[in-house]
Amino acid sequence: MKMTTLLGGVAVAAGVVAARDLTQRKHAILRNFPVIGHARYLMEKIGPELRQYIVADNDEERPFSRDQRRWVYASAKEQNNYFGFGTDNDIEHVQGHIHIKHRTFADSLPDDHDRAAKLPSAKVLGGPRGRAKAFRPESVVNISAMSFGSLSGPAIKALNLGARRAGAMHNTGEGGISPYHLEGGADLVMQIGTAYFGCRNADGTFSIDRLKERVATAPVKAIEIKLSQGAKPGLGGLLPAAKVTPEIAEIRGIELGKDCVSPSRHSAFHDVDSMLDFVEMIAAETGLPVGIKSAVGEMEFWQELAGKMRSGERGVDFITVDGGEGGTGAAPLIFSDAVAMPYRIGFSRVYGTFAELGLTDSVTFIGSAKVGLPENAAVAFALGADMVNVGREAMMSIGCIQAQKCHDDTCPTGVATQSKWLSGGLDPQDKGDRCASYLRTLRRELTKVSAAVGVAHPGLITPHDIEVMNGDYESRTLAGVYGYKDHWGALGPDLARELLAVVQPHHTFNEKPNTA
């Protein structure tokens, strides 16, 4: 009798917990897996203790360590994201560990306590080439390219809401502009991939008329032509017919019931010369800034591109450099592990190619590869990036737990899946708030780091302000590691003064901007 009563009590308690889990909207795990989902949070809570004695340390996991994920989660939830009792990194011996050099004195400092500060870009996007719709991005931190189809509708909506609430831009990814990209109201960067989804003819070729029609119906601020991405550079994509839903078919402009193939190369152009013609045609027809996104492999492409832009007659407005570390796209292991340069090497080579010709002030450089963490973002700015795009970190801000199930449609948090059951657990409004909090926190952390370095904006951090460990007790500046010449990685004097006037309009500047 007592056992029956006990079991009955347990069943009632479980039912109450299940009812609460199914109706709450803050945790997708609990909505999708009521009652048993609590085990995940218990394991997370005791995880540090388990790892300390049994499993792994806080910086051992990949692609994002426990400390890195904890920082993103805490930032997104507006919880305490500080770490106590000092670092647990071996900062004197770990090869590649960075050290940011703070300054004792500084003439002007940013306000690192303003939680709502948007932190504008140092450069006007499309300004140097006189684009009709050139603009200065309000945020140096924006959301990277992730397509509807790869991510769920609720996840795209959450990211879009987060971008709007934080004053950031949202890149659509090559899958086209979906209704979910429009529900939050954020400014968009429309990405054009090799299959021209959303701007294609029936035979899969590019259509400028369809592009103009789409741009006219959405808050598109810029257009990005994707040449390759870090996850699978030089490799096309395939969405099997079984996964091509009527909704995806309509958005992408493809046939229902047939495999959706993304070629490995563009058909609208075949070399640098024809690519620049394509860029200028789109810019003339839409008035928008137009740029390219690419991982970095052979350098002949970049050398020819910089050479052809030297005259000023044609050129891209921005360059998004992706790293071979892999990103939100699933790929064969060899592509994730071994194809394309790591971000810092690739970016520095591209930047150096343009710096040799004195072109860096006329192009906006955007970093995209695990740069959604303050340390990595600071390095990106020091190497010459003007903005950073965040992908996986933004996914974590809306619930991703690094389950690494992106490729098999079984993401337990509803982020990277088309399962109505799983994606139904993700509440876009709540997760949109978390995404916005993460974006604002990253900008604030960058502002704090800038203040420590003694400059008013992360765009003024130079490769001389950061050193990299090069063996036991030895380190070199970023400039030394990546072969930067004097003034590389820094804004030109005119741009630096212009930026200072934008971020601190009421300050009288007596010092020379940090451009060396």
C-alpha cells in the first residue's frame, strides 16, 4: 500500500513537472523533452566538478570550450559572466595564447558602461565607391550567414529579433529571404550563393530582375556574393528531395520533390574580371553596397582582385573572410579539418595583399570564424577587421548546446532542424531577447578591452597592441607573427579622426589617433 502511494505521488509530481515543462517558453529542451530534460541542467550544474576530477578541463572541449560556452550562455541570459579565482590557463607556456597590452595613460576613453551602445563601424559601407545607398553600419558585431533550411524557422526569427533589438544586421545565408527573416524587422544582408536562391531563373541561372523584386520587398542594406565558406570551401551543397518542403521550395525558387543542388562555382561569372563586372552591375541596378565572402586558399585570386581594384574603376565594397575552422555548415571531415586557411592566417594574407597597394581604407573588412568571443574579436580588429560576423556563438545564445547534430536534422534544441516537434520548443521572443543580450554584451566587452588598451573604439586597436605566445616565456606582437609592415592593421589618419568624431562627438582630441 505504501509503495503504491509512493509511486502514485511520484507519478503526480512527474505530471505536474511535465505540464509545467510543456507550457513554459524559456527552455526548448524542457518543452521537447519534459521531465527528463532536467537531467541536462543537472549535469551542466555539476559538470565542472565532474570534469575537475574525471573528464576534461574547462578549456579542453572543441570546437567551443566549456568556458567559452559558459560565457555566451551567461551573457545571453544577462547573468554574471565573470570568472573568479584567476585563470586556469597556462598563460606562460601555451603556444598561441594572446596577451592584450593595456596602457597606463590615455587621452580619451569609450563609455564602457552604456549597455545600449551600438558601436558603429569605422567605415561607411559603400562610401568609397559612391554607392547610392551607402551607409555606416550601427554595429560592428552582426549575425553571420545562416540559411533557413539549415536553421529552423523559429531559430531564424529569434536571430532576426535579436539583431533588431541590438541594432545589428542579419545575413540571410544563401537560402534566400524567408518570412522568418522579416518577422523581427532587422536590417538584412542578402547573400547570393552559387544556386542564386531567391534570385534565379527556372534553369538556375541568375536573374537581376528577381533580385531587384526581392530587394524591394525586404529591408536589405547590402548584398554579399558567397564564393566559398569556411565549413566546406570549394564544395557544393545538396538538400535531398525529402527535405525540400513546399515552404523551402517556394523561398528558394526550386522544384518540389527534386534534389536541391548548390554548385561549387558560380555560373554568372568565371574569373576576377567578370566577377567585378557582376558586382558593379548589381550595385548599379540596386544602389546597394556589394561585397564578397570567401575562405582563403590560393592567393592568386586575391592578388588579381586587389590589382584590378587599384585603378578605382571597379571594386567590391566589402570582403568577408571566413576561416577554415569550419562553421555552421555541415561538411565532410576532411573539409572541416584540412581545407582552407585558418582564419587569422587567411585574413592577414588577404589584408596584406590590399595593404601592399594602399587599398585597405577603401574596403570594409569583415571577420567571420569563431570571432564571437571577446578575445578572438579583439584579435580580428587588431589584424584589420572593421566588423565581425557571429554564427555559432549566436546559435548558442538562442539555445544551441553544441550537440553537433546539425547535419542529421535531430537538433535537440530546435535550432538546426526542420522538425516541427523539435523546433516547436524554441520560443522566438524569449530567444530573441537572449540573442540581443549576447550581441550587446560582446560589444560592451570589446569596448572595455578598447578602454584597457587606451583607445576609444576596437577599430583603433592595432597589431602592436596584442602579443602571441611563441613558446616558453617568449612572445611576439601580432604584427611580427603575421608579417605586418608599419601601419598595417590600423586605420588611416583621416579615417581614425572621422571615427573619433563619430563615437565621441563632444570630445576635443589633442592626441594623434592610435594608427601606428
